[in-house]
Amino acid sequence: MRVLITGATGLVGQEIVKLCHEKGIKINYLTTSKSKLVQHENYKGFYWNPKSQEIDANCFQGVNAIIHLAGATISKRWTPSYKKEIISSRTETTALLIDALKSTNHSVKQIVSASAIGIYPDSLTNYYDQNHNEISTSFLGQVVSVWEDAVNEFSKLNITVSKIRIGLVLSNKGGALAEIVKPIKLGLGSAFGNGEQWQSWIHIHDLANLFLYVLENNLAGVYNGVAPNPITNTELTKTVASVLKKPLFMPNIPKFFMKLVLGEMHIILFESQRVSSKKIADKGFLFEYNYLEPALENLL
């Protein structure tokens, strides 16, 4: 099997590449950086530039499926111009892949695309599964909605469409966990707001496994990329402090303060989404890390 991956050098992409190689799955990957192009039998790089609609169509040779992870990070201040980039980096890359496939002889049968739980509205009481139709009115809700609509266009090419709505990814190689750990290590850790907002998290190893499980079992539709046991922001902070054996005595950080510091992006810390992973579990997927404490002990 050969898989084409976009965003292969990102946090999640690197973990998926590692897992593919362990399973003997060969990889083609797309990169905007010509210096990152390598040509090995099991790891071949191809150049693309979504802004100028340029793509090396050889990237599809021998490829059975696409794992689509490309998109600008949301963990950067949301200026009006950067908000446009967050959206265009997802829609333009998707459209470029579709247009290239239309004019190429290919053997692609499935796409597994990243998505995000930011599509679900902010709620302390709801427990969301994939059948929930109401879309968050936040900027993130808007981003995920147009992103998923763009990915749905692959179905017009008779390609099976699978989407994984990713929660808070826990990794010791970067991402959110590193930022959560920093103040706690200094003894300055505290929850955000009232700390009651739900955090639906997943260990990066489980997330990479979930992508490949959906791929190898040809599972169509939307799946939530979250562990079975969401926790509140207060629980998350306390558990990280406990695993690091650090005290927690600071007062909670008020919302208005983080709004001053981060601007509109502060909603990442304060929105509450309690999300169910029952659908993928019912398909036979087994999480290695069901609970937060063992996941953190493994990573920290």
C-alpha cells in the first residue's frame, strides 16, 4: 500500500509517517519546501505550492489513499489576514488535490482528512457525537464547516471520504501540552476561567492509530478523534501538576485577561466541547490511552 500525505512534517503527520513505516506502508508526501524533498522507496517527496496552484502530479503514482492534514496552525494570533490564511490553507490545498486528480490517471480510492471538534458549539452540558448538526457560530466553527465542505467534493470523484474531528492532541514533541506544562513547572499553573469547560483530548499515538484504522478498514464518514473520557480544564491542570509533582496554588486565570493577551484566539482555552468517541469504538478501534493520567505519565 502507498499513501499520499499532506502535512507529513507536522506534529500529527510525523507520528502517522512513523506508524506507516512500522506497518510497511509506503509514503508519498507533498511539501512546499524544495529543501525537504527526498526520494526513498518508502518515503518520496513531491513539490506543491497551493497559493500558485502548482502540484507535481507524479505524487499520485501508485497511491491508494490520501491522508490530508495540511492547514495553517490555529495557535497563532488571529489577525484579519491570518484568519483568511487559516481558511485558505485548508480550502486551497483541498481544491488543488481535487483538480489535480481530475486530470490524472490515478488509483486513489479513499481520502482521510483531518477536521476538528471546533465545529461543535460551546456547551457545558451537551455530549456531542457526529450526528449533531448545529455548527458553532465561532470562527473555528466556520473554519471547520468550510473545510469539511471542501473535502466532501472528493466524493464526486468516486473516492471514499473519511473525516476525523480532532480534539486536544497531547504530545511531548510540541503542541498544546508543552504550553500547558510550562507555567505548571514554574509553580504558576492554574485553570482558565471557572475551569468547568470540557476538554476532549487524545494521545498522539492513539490519534495516528485512529487515522490508519479508518484507512485500513475503509471506514467512510465522520469520526471524532478524541479519547473516551473527556475532562474539565480544572481536572486537566490538576492532573498535569500531579504527574509533574508540582503544587497548584495560583487563582484561576480570568477570561478578560486572556482576551487581552490573545485576542479572539482566547476561545481555544475557554470553549467547552464534551465529545464522544463511541462511533469509532463501536467499529472495533481500541484506545491505548482511555484515561488522562496514564497518557500524561507516558508523555511527561
